[in-house]
Amino acid sequence: MQKRIQYLYLLLTLVITCISSEVRAQKETVTPTLFIDNLFFVTEVMVTDVASPPAAARFYAYTTLAAHLAYVQATKGSLDESLIKITNRQLTPLDLNHEGINPAFVSIYAMLLVGQEIMPSGDFLIEKQGNLIQYFSGNKWIRKKEIEKNIHFARSIASQVLKLARTDGYRQLSTLTRYSPKKGEGYWFPTPPAYMAAVEPEWRTIQPFFLQNIEQYKPTPPAPFDLTEGSPFKLQLDEVFEVTSKLSEEQELIANFWDCNPFKVEFSGHMAIGIKKISPGGHWVGITGIASEKAGLNWEETLYIHALVSMALHDAFISCWEEKYDSNRVRPETVIQRHLDQEWRPLLQTPPFPEYTSGHSVISSASAEILTAYFGENFDFIDTSEVYFGLPERAFDSFYQAAEEAAISRLYGGIHFRDAIEEGVKQGKRIGLTILESINSKAFLAGQSK
């Protein structure tokens, strides 16, 4: 009898232990760091594909939007409180069953599905989808019998976002008139060492999310080409030449840290070697993730700010690229080699598109406005975005400081004139402020409670 009681006691203990373990596993929640880690897989695909800066911003916009929308749909039941409601783009409302849906899972899975479809090497993300399923089911965050339901939920959101992406004009780019450089010394011309053709000359035709009319954000026209001593253009040309001839170690570090040139090519004999680098937008998406983790944002806030910054990057690049191919301004490298020093080379490799305005200045300024409004003016952080690409981390006291450094880095690198930088900063600021004005203040400021 005593042995039977001992056996029943042992059995009861095991049952209680199993139940407790299952309850504990269900109560434990995966942190938003998992989203940030999976978003970096999307970044890796862009690096592999050598996505152009504006194209990369577009990919970030739609993938992070899918994650944000999936979470909102899974937790609130509709998209009425999502970013899509304040853009000039619209989605058809979805009626989805939320029982047994894990918001974190469907958010990441929807993001990976969109990335798989819109990027050339997106099939790389299929393996990541499988890993995600194993991770959630293995930790009992999703019951095995509910996996297919969660996948269907994520696919429904992804399909809606992909449908939206198909209407923004991207597919029509290849059908537009082929770009040819304008004739004249003041106009852009392909630069060494690869002399690549102009990148995305018709990007202005892509539909923005927030900006109603990109013409409203045009900067002051650039200084006209004039090599007369004392002219605004000649003074800027001389500045690039002089500054780059005596760069400090810190200035070189700054230039390289913010290079973010996916088109960099090095030659070994007759062989051209592409150097893989993160895009400018990817750098700011990385900063967004760093800030989100430091602030301890929850899932909803993390997905929200990533989508907002990514969509702002998308719009900022459209505005910047409109100006680039409107002014078609020559790069410093071309003019300096023709008129000042044939042997001169910039510290950074000149990107393959017109000079004015500076893309880094525009998108960094726009990003800094949004991130500052969300996290605060004195939000210091350690930027580790470039560590993966072999560069050291850098500390910043604020997003504004980081944006200012990103902008001036283009002068140190020898690839931009002063007015392209300063006017680019103003252009980005206007874009950022316009987007902020369109945001519902109560929902937007939720992240500042942390």
C-alpha cells in the first residue's frame, strides 16, 4: 500500500512538473530582438543583390510594413490603428480569425514572405521561415496543430502588402526611356573605376507613402557650374580638393563609417571585385533597431518605429532622386581630375549617379527627425551597424549628431560639394517634419513612455 502511495505521489509530481513547464513556456514571450535579427536576414539579401540605395529603402519599407500590419491585425483585429491608414496608399480590409494566432510569429513570417517575393535573391529567406517555425513550435509558443493557421494568417497579410507593392510603379521602371548623360561640363558623367551607368534615373516615378507631391520638397538649385575664381561653384570645388588633401585620422574614420556604397568595386589586374556593403538606408534601419532595444520597446512599438523609419527612407529617396536627375550635377571627381589634378582620387569611391543633393544628407536628416521625435533629443547610443562589415562601432549623443556626421562624411570622402550636403539636410528635415505632422500624436508618442 505504501509503495502504491509513493508511486501515485511520484506520478502526481511528474504531472504537476510537466504542467508547470508548459504553463511557464506559454507565459514566456519572445523579445522583439528576434524581429531585429530576422530583419538583418533581409539586409543580407540586399547586400548579396547589391540593391541600390533607393531600391533597398523600398524593400525595407514593404517588409517592415508587413510585420507592422500583421501585428496590428493579430492584436487589434483591424488595420484602423496602423500606419497604412495615414498614407496615400490603401489596403482592402481583411477578416481573419485571430484565435490561436501568435502576433510575434505572424509579424516576422509576413516580413520574410514579402522579402522572399520582392528581392531577387529572396529565396534565401525560405530557410529562415523554416527556422522560425521550428523556433516557435519548439518553445511551445505555437501549438503544432496551429502552425498552418498562423502561416495562413501571415500569408494573407503578405499578399496584401505585395499587392500594394505591385502598384507603386516599380515594375514599370524597365519600360521607361533609357537614360543618357547630358552633354556639358557641368553635368554628371560616369566615374572611375568602373564607370557604371546611372542608377535608377526614373526613381522619381515610384509612388511615395506619405509625400503627396515630391515637387514641394525640391531644394534650392545648386550653384551653377563656373570655374571662375571666386564663383560659388569654384569655391566649393577648391574646398573639396583642399579638405581631402589633409584629412585627419578621425575624418577618414568618419568618411569610411558612413560610406555605405553597395557599388564599390576594386580591381585586381583585369578582375573586378565587388565589395559588399550595407546601404545608407540599411544603416539607419540598424540604428532604429539599436535604439529600440536600448529603450526596451515592446513588440508593437518596435514594429511601428521600424516601419515608420523605413517608409520615411523610401519617400526621402524618391525626393532626393528626383532632384539628382533634374539638376544632373557633375561629381567633384570628374571636375578635379579635368581641371585641378589628373591624379587626384577621392577617399571614397564615387557612387554611380548625379551629385546634387547628397542622398546621405537627405535620408539621415529625415530619419533623425523621426527618431528624435520618438525617442527624445538626448538619446545617446552606440552605433554597431557597421561592425558586421568590418568597421568599429561609434558613439553618438543624439540622432541629430549622427545625421550631421553622416552628412559631412560626404565632403571628407570627396564625393559631394558643400551645398549638396547642406541643402540635402534641409530637404530631409522638411520630409521628416511633414511625415511627423501626418502621424496621430497619441499613437506616435507611445514609444516615449519607455
